[in-house]
Amino acid sequence: MSKNIFDVRGKHVLITGASRGIGFALAQGFAEAGAKVILAARKQEDLEQAARQIEVATGQVAFTQQVDVRDLVSIAACVEGVIEAYGRIDILINNAGLNVRVPALSVTEQDWDTVLDTDLKGAFFMAQNVGRSMVANGGGSIVNISSIGGQVALRTGVAYAAAKAGVLHMTRVLAVEWAAKGVRVNAIGPWYFRTPLTEKLLDNPDYLRDILVRTPMGRVGELHELLGPVLFLASDAASYVTGQALFVDGGMGVYGF
């Protein structure tokens, strides 16, 4: 029987922002696939609840590690803690992020710093810390969670757009620097998926209608539909893929309305 190139059984997968939303869905999906998942987020109580839910749903133990990606000391401690406890990190899903939805004329310095420090600075220094370990261990795979908003101009999200565009180009640069060291770096760019961060927006009929008219598939995404793209990029199925961004957007990014 030929090898299953999508197989991640036994791989140590660190997922940031994993206590809810996209991060939680990916953690549960990787656990179902047999990976050893380590959930990372700011609040230990939320992490423990998420880990229990994953164990009940999949029968797999989910581990937890507290981190605030806006704090470089916390990032270093998180990565060191994971390596000390579990030996290595094979896959990093760089997912932690947030948005401040206000028109550009109303963005404050605090708004800008909050979004950029979390979505871009945090993503880079998490990748850097994990990348050092991967290089030392002979390789690994990093998947950064960007957004279609980093590629296409959207309303009321200039700081988020700048951060996510930065994540896309950061992905390319890291891929070039680390390819010869055995570390692949890729990204996905989701459009709208129903999560705790988007639920109120999607419950607004007018807002939802605007989204759907710009989406050729005519619907928002389901969280499980992100697992396949991330699993592909993280696994040996993508062993010759690096520096790429896969947009999971129902066709929105190529739609010439």
C-alpha cells in the first residue's frame, strides 16, 4: 500500500488562537486526523474547555499552552514550554488574530497597534521562535492564517487589511529564507466563515446580502471547509509547495462584479 501523503498522525501541531473559531475547528480536525495538537491562546480557562470538547468529540487528548502573541516573552515561553513538554513542533498553525471594524477616518493609534501587534507582529515572532526549532530539527511546516482582506480591498478594516497583507508577504519571505533548511511556509486566505468574531455581522441581513452578492458560490464558508486546505499545506502532500497563499473564499477574490 502506498503512503498516505496527507497523513499527520503523531505530528506535533501547535495552533495559536485555538480556543475558539477557526483555530478551534482546525485543532479538532487535526486531532481527528491523529495529530498531537497543542492549543495555544491567552486564557487558560478557555483553553481547558476547548481541550475537553476536542477530547469528547475525537477521543484524542488535546494539550494546552498559554500564550499572548502580543508579548515576545510570552511567545518564547510558549514555544520553549511546548518543546520541553513534547520534544518538538512539526507544524505551526499561526492563527491568532483580531479585527477592529471602523472606517479609516476613525482608526486610532491604539486600534492600529492592537491589530498589527496581534495579527502581524505576533504572527512573525511566533513563526520565528518555532522556525528556529524546526531548523534545528531538520524541518517543519508553518501555515499562516491570512485573509482575502489581505489581497482584496474591503470596507472598514484598514488595519486588519494591512496586517493580513503583511502576513502574505511575510509568508513568501520566510519561505525563501527557510526552504533550504527544510521548513515550508504557506498561508491560507479565508473569506467569511461563521465564527464568534463574525456572528453578529452575519446575523445582519443587509450585511450578509452584500457578502453573498460578491461571492460566486452564494454562501459563507463552513469551518470544516478550512481543514482540507490547511491539512494539505501542512502535510507531505504539499512537500514541494512553499511561499504560497491558498484563498478559501468561494470565488470572491476572482469575481469581477
